[in-house]
Amino acid sequence: MRKRPVVTVDGPSGAGKSTAAKALASALGYEYVDTGAMYRAVAYAYTREKQKPDLDHFLRSLALRFIFGKPTQVFLNGEEITQNIRTPEISMLASALSQDPRVRKYLTAMQRELGKEGGIVLEGRDTGSVVFPDAEVKFYLDADMEVRAHRRHLELRAGEPDQAATDALERVKREIEKRDKDDSEREIAPLIRPQGAHYVDTTHLDVEGVVRVLKQHVEQTSR
């Protein structure tokens, strides 16, 4: 039995998972793990290879380091790549690589090791369904597509001229729709609402409101 619970926060892009999970972990005094950053880091490292490598050898020799916090810091061979992994292109490649069982096995093992003692909040697309199906508290966050696209756009496109920003918003929406389809239809660990997960619609909630709902559920479970 874990002394403190494992908390998983799953859901599609733009639902507010990362922001809510970070704030929840901080409020609870738990460790925060951004599993999406881990997949993006693998994807970015893959793009740095001059020739398409053998995936098994690539993963065995991969030197990644993560400092989870606000924000998550990511290092590849000692070089910080935190900003490099936050692009639509890397996000799409991460989604594609996540369908390879070798990549998923590599990162799932890492995530389980991080959370084995509990007192952790993991955020991603399969944390409650695959990584920790035995998690004491599971959440599935969702929101209206327009709201999700707007949130993701603000993360990626701050400071653009009005027309460029409008065009970018439409691109982000298309990318999110494609990512939703790919993640939901993949054979390995598809994006689903995990069994026993609390469904939270964040469309009309601010960060404080979302965290209040999540924290209440965690505290009720821990009593």
C-alpha cells in the first residue's frame, strides 16, 4: 500500500491538464510529472539523429533528464531542450512515436518508477488507463473544442499580428482535431476516459476552479 495516493490527470490537448496538474501537485505537496514532455523529449531527440536510427539502440543510448516543476525542464545529453519540444511538429511526432510499443514501454517504466511510492500527480493521455490503472485517484479533463484550441494557441502563438494569430488559431484547431483522432484511434494505449476516472469539464472553469474540484476529490479519497 502506498502511504500517499497516485493521482492521474488524463485528457485531450488544451483541456488544461498541465496547468491543473501542476497547481494540484503544488497544493497537495506532491511531485508533478508531465508525461507529455517525456514523449516530446524522445521525439525531439529522434529528430536530432542524422539518419533514421534503429529504435532499440536509440532508446538504449538515450540520455534524457527531467526536472519536473513549473515549468518542466528537459535536458538531452546535458543540453537543455525545454523550449525545443514545445512545437506542433514535435507534438505530432510524439503522438506517432507513442504508438510504437518500444517507446511506450521505455517511458511507461520510467513513469512507474517515478510514482511507485505515491504522492505524485501524473498528467498525460494514458496515465490512468495504462501507466497507473491502480491509481487511487483518476481524473479525465475535457473542454469544448473552440476553448481547447484557443488555450493551445495562446501557449504557442503569443505576440503575433491579428491576422497571423487568426490563421494560426485555425491551424492549431486542425492540429488538435488530428491529434484527437490519432490518439483515440491508435492501437496501443488509446486516449480514453480511464475506468473510475472523475470527468471534469473545464470549458467554463478557470484554473483555480479546476484545482478546487480536483483537490476536493483527492482529499475525500485520502480520508
